[in-house]
Amino acid sequence: MKILDKHEIVSFENDQLILVNNEDVSVGKMAKIECHLGSGHLHRGFSVFVFNAAGEVLLQRRSASKMLWPLYWSNACCSHPRYGESDTSAAHRRLREELGIRAELDFIYKFVYRAEYENIGVEHEMCSVWIGMAEAADVRVNENEISDWKFVSMDKLEKDLKTSPDTFTPWMKLEWLRLKNEFATLCPPRWQKRHES
């Protein structure tokens, strides 16, 4: 098993991403940097939420070197499948590359969003949302991608989202709202019990 190099470069501006239409049908490919410039181009992305056995949520703070939303808090892992790569393979690959985590992942839902970051760039994604389980001992952070990380309780996350919403990435806020309101029964047992009471 490959040990994560905490300084390994795993993301490149010339990575070829998958362009799609609103039905998620592939319509070509484009370099990552080009996908995110101008008005943006709709491309496939994915987002992974990781919980521990206590039902806490893993958050990462994005690296200061990120072009879009640097130093914002977000869910455990979010990125893009490369051209010719499946969403499933990409989600597992990126979870290993960013956090050193190997975990079973369950697909939850897919949605389209578009968000602009200052005058710098745009995320316009057909985003697949996944969940998985891991513990703090499993985490080995890639410092090129992540500046900080933590597990937090759902109550703490809810409080922070209300009091400091501008410190979180826009996709994370949209995804968390749907996970909480529509897919709670698919998430960890303690979350289910909390929503059933």
C-alpha cells in the first residue's frame, strides 16, 4: 500500500476534466483551469462527506494556494474525475491523495450548482455527493491541498454554518442542507436516531 507523501502534488491545471450537459452526458473534455475561468463550463465533480463512529463530520480547510475559495472550510474531500475516469474511482483516489483515507463510499445524490469566487473564477459542476466512514487515526493530510482539518459534532457544524456562513465553501453549504433535510436516514446511525427523536 502506498504511503501518502504529505507534500505530494496531486492536482494540475492541465488535468483534463469531463464536460457534461444538464443531463450529465459527456460532451467533451477541457483543462481544469479553463473549466473555471470566465463564466465557467459545466463539468463533473464530486464531494465526499466523512463521518466517524461518534457521528462527527470531517471538515477540511482548503490550502492557501487554492485558486478558488482558499482557506475556506469545506467537507472532507471535493474534486473532479479526470477524463476517462469514473466518479467512483475518482472519489476513492482523491480521498487517498488528500487525506490518506481508504473507505467504502456510498453515493447519495447528484446536483448542479454554479458559484463565483470574487473576480477570479467559477465552479460550475454536475456534482455527485458521497458519504463514508473513517476515524482521526486514519487521516494523513496532504499539506499541498489542506491547511487544517478537524472532526466536529453536527451541532457544532450547524452552529458555525449559522454564525459564520462566509467561512464555508458554497457547495458544502448546499450539500449539507440536503443531506440533513432529505438523506438523514442514509447517514450514520447516531444521526438517524437524532432525527427520529
